[in-house]
Amino acid sequence: MIVLLPPSETKRADGDGPPLRLDALASPQLTDLRAELIDELITLAADPEASRRALGLSAKQGAEIERNAALRTAPTAPAINRYTGVLYEALDVESLRGAEAVRAGARLAVGSALFGLLRATDPVPAYRLSATSKLPGRPGLSRRWRPVLEPLLAEIAQNELVVDLRSGSYAALATVPGAVRVDVVAEHPDGRRVSVSHFNKAHKGRLARALATTRSEPDDAAAVAATARRAGMRVERDDTKLTIVVAA
């Protein structure tokens, strides 16, 4: 089983690994596009105003541009430790030990606008590029990633169950055939339900932790739902779509 996470806009700035080596990352079929995007971001960083427009940055976010300028020289950290934010706080991978940490390292992956697909242990620097970013004079990222990323994800899905927790803009970079998709809704006392926006990340993080650490090997949506329920979550299933129901 692979649990495919969204990245986060916020990332740790530090790291104690050597500078980025693309040949050290999993999925070498993505190397060419990774290298193109890195070169484009480094070039773009020389023009702060153009960087702010392309990346949706404010005038106070100059550090993000500096990170992109240093993509080939900055220290790296495992991808699963690089990202921060609500989902990753709920996942809390740093607290895992022993067999649970090993299982998490094998099962967790991140969909990235810059790297396409990262395994948990892939060493990467801090960067700024979102799925909705528009690099000057270049096609949208979904048009660039889909031809190389979709075949890779389809191959993975032939051999392993994929639980796709990505947000819409990252899911648009490449579809995963047969993946288990997860929504989060809040239920009011009168039974009315509304979609959960910001805090759906926390619930998906809880689910990711349960799936990453379970001793069982979920191989379909029913088994994923059962794992979530054992973790205390209320889950409804409709074929390969799961809905986490939380109190409003």
C-alpha cells in the first residue's frame, strides 16, 4: 500500500543531508522534468518580481525566492520531514519508532509540483512551487507532469493499493487508476453535512498515520476503512471513495 500525501506550502528550511542529487531520488523516469523545473526556478529567482508573480508570493516572502535560487546547493532532508503544516502535524512521523517508522517509510509518498512523486526517504531541499504556479512562458504544470507521472502512478497502482489523499490541484497533476479517494465532511446535529476545508488536513493526517503504522496490509477500500475505524474515525464507504464524518 502507498499513501499518497499532498505537499505543504510551508517547509522546514534546515537539513543535514548533502545537496540535491536527482539520481538519488526514487522514480528516475521523472528526472528530466525535475531537472527542467529546477533550472527554471533557479533562473526565475534572479528576477524577484517575476518570481512573486509566478509563485503567488507577497513582498515579505523573499526567503522563498532565495530557497529556489539555492535548490542545487542547499542541504537536503527526507521528504517526509521536509513538509510541515496541519496534515504533517497530525501525521507526526517524527514520533514513530521501530517497526512503525519502517512501515511509514515504505508506505508514505508525497505528490510534488517540483519532483512529481517523492518517497518518504527521498532527500530534497526546501523549495517553493505549487501545483497552480504558472512559470513564465511555460505550459501549466499539469500539462507537463501528466505525460510522465500518470504512467508511473498507473504502474504503481497495478501492484499496490494507492490511497490518494492529495488535494484537487495536486490530484490534477496525474490521476491514479483505482485509487482510494478520501473526503472529509462535518455533520451537524440536524444531519446536515458540509465539506471541511482547512481542518480536513488534520483528519487526513490522522488517517495517514493509521495507515502508515498498521501491522495489517490493507489491499482495498474496505480494509482502509476498517483501519480508520480501528483508529477511532467514523468512515463511510462507497466503492473506492471513503468519507470521513466528523462532528460540526
